[in-house]
Amino acid sequence: MIKEILDGYAKSPAMETVFLMDRQRTIGASEIGQCARRMFYVKTANLPDPDYMDNWGAKVRGKVIEQSFWLPAMRRRFRKKLLVAGKKQTTVHDRYLSATPDGLLVDLEPDFLAEFGIPDIGPSRSVLVECKSIDPRVNLGHAKAEHILQVQTGLGLIRELTRHKPDYALVSYVDASFWDDVDEFPVRFDENTYARMHDRAVKIKTAAAATDLKPEGWIAGGKECEYCPFARPCGIERRSLPEVEAAADPQFAAEITDMCRAHEATARQIKTLEANLNEQKDAIKSRLRAKNVRRLPKIVTWYPVKGRDQVDMTAFKAAAYDAGVDAADYTTAGEPTDALRVTLSGAPTA
């Protein structure tokens, strides 16, 4: 009962973030680092997969931590030096790119970021601040890549469109379980990165079809695809084989041969890197074992992992058969997939 009540409240207007501009017009700073193909679907108002379930937990968690804890604490400390935060949040935009920063600190001392090894924050004496909540199981050694791109976009737009010219952003991560555990990472503005984000926004917004953009979530390993409302249409496009097989001319065959050689060279590099990584892991474990150490805070944690329960399917099916149950009645077909097998391994390289 309570779950349904919380679910309803989380999806009610009371928990919605209201933006004064149409977010379909631009790619936001918090979106620019997401899969390009996914953002195409989002910005062209494509309907999500019919069976997609929106997991609101992390979004609501972040909003509550920011508005009920982070924001009051920041206001208490910085007072009028904290701009464009809370109800005064402002969206800045240029062409197809936009940003709604969590806050901007102004009139700071030059050594404001000295504890991070930055003796001078620059002549603007301002710093963009971004609040994030993080799953306690995540071990952060640096700001997440998508958040770096987010604050780079925010820094660029603020510098371009306002009188403030911050050189730095400070991204803070509040542990979702223990709110006193906070990691902070400064990010310095980079003009080239900002220009690339502008180009990226233009590419996404002007694409004629989803297939004009790479399935970056899948390319990165598929983690983002697990939470994507458009995983099904993207998957259909990605594994769509030609219906009729045509003969390849010599020029095309040479092109594909070069691509397959590059594929095999990368595969060999991955195997070498994996071996090197495993060797490093073993060396770290050996040293920890020698010193009877399992954990160094914010450096390394070595812990046992319980094995997963596995079902002996052969014995299970036999037992089901003996009980008069046909296991086929409980079998469902998985999502279709495809396979690409490169057979060029033994071929000489050019």
C-alpha cells in the first residue's frame, strides 16, 4: 500500500521540475553526455517502449537531497554569494545547447579551491557548483564523465551569455546512504570541450533519423541501454540485416577488409590489456594479503563475493518430467539478437 502511495506522489506535479523553456528545443547539459541515439528519440517525441517502466527512485532521491539538504546548507554558508539556485534557477541556452546549473558562487577568495591544489580560481572569482547524489556502492576516483561534460557545458554557456566568467566548476557527490560522506571534484573549463558539446547538440538535433547517430550506449557496454525507454527500436535498427544479399565489388571488399583488420588489432590489444590488468590486480591482492589489509579508505577495498545460486537445468527438467510437468510450457523466447564473426585473424596485414 505505502509503495503505491509513494509511487503516485513521485509522479505527481508536486515532484515535477518546471522549466520555463521548452526542453525539446535544446539538448540540456545533463543530457549532452547521454547516448546520442537515445537523445534523438527523446527530442523527437518518440514514444517509449510499451513495457518500459520509469524507475523514479534515483531522480527523486537527487531532488530531495539537493533541495532539502544541499541547497539550505549552501545558502546558510554563502548567502547572497549563491546565485541561480533553488527557485531562482535559470536556464541559459544558445542555439541547440542549454544548461540549468544548480548554483553559481560569486565574490569568492582567489584561493577558494586551494584544498584541491588550485591556488587561484581566476579573475572572475566565481565557481559553478553542481550537486549529485551517488549510490554508496559506487567507488569514485574522479567526477563521472557525463557530469564533467555537464559542467563544461554550463561553464561555457554562463561565460558566453552572462557577465560571469567562471574558470572552474565544483561537482559534489553526496552518498545516498550516509549523507556525511561527500566527494568533491573540481573541473576546469576547456574551450575545446565546450565547442565539441555545441557540435554534438547540433548533430543530434539536426539528424534526419536515429540511424544517423551511433548507438553510444550499446557501444559503451550496454549499461545505459538497461534504463533506456527506446532500447527496443534502437535494437531493431542495430541488428537489422540486409534482406537481400548482394555481391560485393572489389573496392567495397577492400574497405571491409581494412575495417576487419582494425577490428582484429583492437581485439588483440584488449586481450593484452586484460592480461595486464589481471596481473596488476594479483599484485595488489598479494601485497594486501602480505600486510593483512583489506581496505584503504578511498583507495581500495578487497572483499569476498558470494557465489550466485545456479539451477541444474538437466536435473530440473528431469524432475519436472517425472512430475508430469512439461518445461516447454514455461519457456519464453528472449529478444532476438545478431552476431558478427570476423574470420580474418590469419590474414596478413598490409
